[in-house]
Amino acid sequence: MEFKIDDGPFSAGTASALDEFPELLGYEDARNHLWNSVESEVMLGVDSLNQPVTVDLASDTPHVMVSAASGAGKSVIAASMATQVLVKGGEVVFLDVKRISHRWAKNLPGVHYAVEIHDIANALVSVAAEVKRRMRIIDDYPGDIKDAPVGPRIVIIAEELNSMMEELGEFEKTLPRRGVYKPSRAFGDIMNLGRAAKVHMIGFGQYVDAKVIPKRWQESFGYKLMLRHSVSTWNMLAWNVGYCPPAPQQPGRGFTVMGDRAVQTQFLYISEEQCADLVRSAYDARERMGLIAKPPSRRQRREQERELKELERSS
């Protein structure tokens, strides 16, 4: 038997599987997949074989967590995911305690933006009330749950999750103990009921603190995207994968953790200018075709208000 020791796939000058990633995965590289994927699917990037790495918010997991060191690309991932949701007719709610994370998205169609902590609290309880309203529609619908006319998909982009939850905790201390539907409970209701209602949480943080984000909520984030992770972060968020691999240092490179499997991924990069242009162009095209969803009717707003009052009475 002959063994190729001096000349093989890992010899100097040859490429191993780990080196088959593009240096940058831009919009032009991914546009065919982006525009031909199903409404619930979001492209995250590509693997070492240049195959798309995606998440289907309807079937894979309703919620995604992104854990990355400062400057590793959290905002880039948030922008590409939000853009894909918006161009497919969904709505995106930005909860931005940093205030300046996604200025490109402000005033775009389908975008709701909250920066003050009381506005973030309002957004959470309002979205949770919408989840409850949609669940009633699903309950009354005779057909398949996935076909229930609940409205457009809603994705929440929660920036700096640790800081946001800590500030919400302080804010809740100023609220009456009873008769108030608290934003932390709203957060939990969204996590627990969001899938069927087409409402999803994409949480971002440098190191997700188990004291701030309870284990039961961490488990609801079925996909975890990790860039420049530490051993302790890996062991907390990807413990079921096993051995902690070295964190890739190439720009935009990290891991997509799916249950007990981790796939090294070159994440998609779309510039902020491209994101804004794509959202506007897609909106204009849908408007010309008469596909723009009508704003909430008075009846829908009244139903949402009733749900919120019911939630307050039960608090």
C-alpha cells in the first residue's frame, strides 16, 4: 500500500476545504438565491463548498441569536437579514438601544424603529398583542395553520440584547406591580408563540448573559450565529455541538450552529446603501403590481387594543 504523505490535498500550495470560502460574499454573489428562495427563508451565507447556508423561519427555527465580538459583523448580518425580510413583503421592528446601529433603515417602508427604552417597551407589548390577535385568527381558521391569513411576517431585530434586557428590567421597576403587561413578559410571549403567528426574534449580543436571558428563552433560539467566539461563549451557546473549534479570524467568517451541528460560514455582506436601495426598489415593484399590504384597519387596531387590555387584566 502506498500513502501520499508529501503530495496530498493538504500539502503546501493546495487548498483544503477550509480555504474554499470567498474572501467576501456580496449581493451579486447571492442574488440568484435571494430572489428565488421561499418567502420564509433567509440566506445567511455559504459553506466551504460554496453551498448556501439558510434559515427557514417557518420550519427550521422561529428565532435566531447572533453572538459576536465587537466589530465582528453583527450589524452587517442584521442588515442583510432585515433586507431579505423587507424585500419579500415582511415588516421589521428594530429595537436599538445604541440608537445608531441601523440608520440606513429609518423611514424605509415596512420598518418600525425604537431607541428610547419606553418606546422599546411599547414595541414589545404591541407586537405581543399582535401575536395574541393572530393566534385567535389561527384558532378560527379551518385550514392548515400555515395558510391562516394572519398578515405579513414580522421580524424583530433586537440589538445589544444584554443591555436592552437590563434596561427593561430597570424600567419595569418603575411600573405598578399589578395591572401592567410588562415588556419582559411580552418578550417571553413572542418567543413562545411567535412561530405560528409569523413573528420572529433575531437577537444580537457580544456575550449573551444567562442571568439576563433565561435558559428557557436561549433554547428558543434554534439557530445561533457565532463570530470570533470565545471558548466560554461556545460552551454556553453551542455546548451540545461538543469541542470548541478555533474562531475564524477572516472578516465575515464564523459558525452557524444548528442544534448539534456547526457549519463554518462566510456570512453575506450587503452594504447599507444596497440594503436601502433593494428595499425601496422591491416596495416600488410590489406597489406597481398592487401587492402592498393595506395598513391595519380600525377593526384590527381595536382587536389589538382589546388583546392588550386583556393581557393587562391578567397581569
